Amino acid sequence: MRWLLAALLLTPGFALYAQPLATVKLDDFEDATPWLKGDPNTDMTQAEVGVRPETQIVHEGKQSLAFMVRVDWTPKPGEKYPKGWPMMTRTFPEPRDWSGHDQIEFWLYIQTQSALPRTRVIGFGAFPADKSYEDWQFPQGLVANQWHKVVVPLSPERDLTHIGSLSFYIAEAWWQDGDRINFLIDDMRLARFTTTRLKTLSVSPGFAGRGRDVEVRATVTGPADGVKLRGALLSGPRAEAAFELPLAGKSLSGAVPTPNLTGGNYHAQVTLVDAAGKVLDQREQALRIPAPGKRTYLSLITFCTPSLMDATAAKLAVLNDSAYAGVAIPLCSGYNADPVPDYASLAPQITLVRDALKIDPWPWVFGNRLIGRPPDARGHASGPKEAAEYFKAINVMALDADSPARADYLEQFRLAVRMAKQWRSPGIVLDLEAYHNYQAYSVAYVAEKRGETAAQVIAACERIGADMARICEEEYPECIVWSLFSHMTAPQHLAGVEGPVYYTPSHIILGFLEYCKQHKLPTRYLCGGEDSPGYYNKNVAALREKIATRYGTMAPLMERYPDNYSMAGTISPYHDYKILTSWIQSAAGADPELKTIQDFEPMVRTLFEAYDWVWVYAASAAKTEPYKPENSRLYSEVMRQALDAAAP
């Protein structure tokens, strides 16, 4: 699997070769006065922050700049956020045009005796004068008490012509109360590549209707005048559609008509050429195009659905006249620690559910059964306040071959797969969210707590995934495993591990896929898209951008596992923005573009155009209440309209 992870690193956005650079000085920090402390959104005084020149630890010149933080979680009178966001900012007197540059470089020294956080240590951002967007970057692989060269790419899709400020910040919640850290910064430069190369490429299904076009997006580094992108879609050795698109600045986004495609697996071959036709760069990408006229399979996943043993025919029957083709049925609560029941004992309820529903029931199983609840756990806000002794006994994550919790999880998984076959359902729903302790997503955290290496943790996760695939092979080889997320869009790097490192559930999924491929199983893993495109996007443009980016990022998985890996889309709609609560209220804001369920029709139609499988997350925070007959009719009317429009 190590070679596979190394291959997955070579996705659009990562340089495959060195390019010559030209740099200009942005700040040598010989004058510290332009940098001011304080967060304009919370507190400009920030008693825990200091900004001063540093003359003892310097990378070049006579001094560096010290951004000093003393983490203090103690609530203070009138303070709204005890765990705040220490920050320092430099604001330029006049906006600056950086559109000719590709990245910012600076040197960073983290002076501290405290342990560095495992994921985010410090954030850096360059922002337009009008604050129209934010692009925070979080350097990875940092080590305390040594200099690091940090490279921050400038996004060609953004307007870089009026940059107004630079900022550094940390979240005190990343650190521990009482930690003291001096971030020393020196020799900041703007850099541009002197040769032209593709930086990112995404070829994805378009949005003129299923199979009618593809969306091509790309960005380049280096000089871009007169540069064009030429390409073709291939089905096997045959070219099915050709295109040529000019760049606008250093990026492009365009639709290519594909009226003759039948859908399925394709390859895009792309060449970057200059004004004279000289080849500057080349790239290939796998993609899957939805079949024209085929309706998307729409499923409902919600915690409003009763668990298997609590299900009643009357409640489930509400969905029989809905737009949904399937619904996830939880085997039990995600926090359940009861002994796994014998399959025969479930027979009456299995029959009841199948007889009650005209749509497909998908058994829903939770990976939280693998997750321990140590004293430092950071779990879901709505989870049990007191963890069962069962979960307290798990050493962070149940990875050992003889672990009772591991055996229980796999037995639950087997029950779900067997049940799906009996129900003649396409498959099961897999929820790998670490509700007990979100820190268990981190390979480094799990390794430290278990006293193992990161490589050992990754291998153990992959063995769990392989065991899951083996169960599908034994019980229901055609089973679809519809996972809510994969979290493979942002790899990290850890010392001693070859290739990129993902979340622990991601490595479970990779183990599952590799077993399916090696054993030539028809089993299909379906990535649900909870992390991208995500539950909520403010408008169609934002959603389309996420879809396009995801296709480019996940292309290596489609290439490696064409018969076993597919993507699904998701959305969490609402019918009245005024009654929203919690996370979706925060995401929507006070005056969202999407105000009623009718406003979501273009959003769900976009998903139906891009994916064969889509699920609606009916959130309690949106007060969706999908089992109310009037609500079910209201949402279903919009969903049917979008299904018809996407696949006439």
C-alpha cells in the first residue's frame, strides 16, 4: 500500500518537477512597526500576544520578527471567547498587485518547550483590501526550535490585483492552556516561476444535463500570455471529444459539449501549449461521466430514522410516496455497546422493515464502535456525557487483532451486509465518524497514545478495511458500501512514513479498496462527499467549484480502482432559513441566497447532473422532519423536479 499512497500524492496541485524561480523581497523584518497584534473580529488588544523584533535568532539580516503567544484559557470579564485567536497583521498603505506571482516564501522558527499540535500549528493568509475572500494556509511538517522554509501558493482563481494585508494567527484551542510560543518570521519573498507548467487540472461532468458536457478547469504557474489548453476525452484508445480552451490570466474554466458520449469511465489527455503551439506540459486524468437519461439514485440519511429494533411500519410508510429510492436504517445507535445480537433474533424486525417499505432499506453501521473514549477525548457535542466502560477500555482505537471491540464492529458490519442481501437492497451505509473522539482521526495521535509507529497504525487500519471487504466477499459480493466521507483531499506527511498520510478512516477505506481490487470483487465503495462537496454550499457556483475540484483530486483513486470506487454527492437542504439552528444556521448566515426548499432545486439538479448517487442529509438543525407527511411531500416535489430536469 505504500507505493499506492505515494501515487496518490501525485494529484493536481503537487509539483512533479522543480521549476526555476525568480523572487523579490516582500519583508525583511528589519522594521517591526508595520506588524500589529489583535483580531479585528474579536479583540484588538489581545493581552496574550506580543509583537517585537528578535535579534538573537535570525535567519538573515540583523533581526527577525517575533509573534509571541501565551495561551490563556482563563475567562476574563467581558471576554466572549476565552479560547481565542491570537493574531498579528500587516496592512499595506495601498493595495498591491500580485497577479504576476505564484507563491509567498518565508522562514519560520517556532521557539517553544511545548508540544506542537498534531495538525494545525499556525495559520498564514494574504487577503484582498476589500476582504472579499479568505485563504488561510497551514504549514505542515513543522518541528520546534529549528528554521523551516514555508512556501504558500497564491491561488490563480482568486483576484490577486488588490492584496491589502498579511496575517498570522493561531487558535488557542489547538494548544494547551499555559503554552508559550514565539513564532519567529524572517526573509519573506514573493516568487514567480519563470517557466510555464500546469498547477491544477480538473475534468469533471458538466452541468448542461447528464452526459451532455464536461467541465474543464485548470490553473498554471509561470508566464501565461497566449497559453492554451488542448485536450481530448478517450474511451479506451478512441478519442470521443476534443477541445481547445484559452487561459484567462493563470486559470481557465470552460464547458466542452459531449453529445455523443454514452457514459462510463473515460480518460482526459490534456496538453498545455504556448501561442506558437509549443508543448509546455502534459497531464492525464481519469473521470466517470454519468449516462445521459439515467436518473440519479436518491437516498435519505437522517438521524430521524428509527433504528432497526424501534422501526414501525406506520412511520416508515411515509417515505413510500417520496422522491427517495432508498433510506438508511441504523442497526443501532452509534454509541451502542451492547453485545452484537444473533442474526436470527432480528428476523421479525428485518421482515417488518422490508414489508413496510416500497423503497430500498440500506442497513446503517457505525465505525464509532472502534473508537475509545480516553480522558482527553474531544467527542461530538451531542454524545453521551459518560462513556460506557466498554469504550473507556479501548486504547484510543480498537486496532489489535484480538480486540473485542474490533470483533464486535466487524460482526455488526457482517450483519449489515447479510441484511442488505436479504432485503435485496443495493448495499449498506457506513458511517466512520469518530463521534467518541475526533482526535482519533489523526494517525499521529493514535500512534502516540498506543505507543506505536504511524506506519503500524496505518497498516492496522488497512487490515480492518481488508477484513470488511472479505466479509462482503463471503456474504454479498455485489454489495455497495456507501460511506459518508473519505477525507482523502488533504494529505499530510509524517516522519518515517513513505507517501502521504490521511485520516485513520481513510486508511480503512484504502485497505478495503485494495482487497477488492486484488480479489477482483464486484463490491463497490461509494464515497458520500460529506467532506467535499459537503452538506452546504451558498449557491450553485460554489457547489460546482467544489465538484470540479473533487473530481481532479480524486482522479487517482478512479484510475487505480475503476471497478470498485465511485463518488456520490450530498446536500442538507431546508425549507425555511428562519428556523435554522446550530451548524447550518452558522453556515447559511443571516440572509442566505437559499431561503426556501424551492431555492434548492438548482442545487440538487447540479448534484444529479454530476453523480449517479446522491443522498440528502435531513438534519435536525434544519428542522427538516422528513417523516412528517407534509414535509416529505414538500421536499419530494422539489427533488422530483430536479431529477426530471437533470435526466430528461
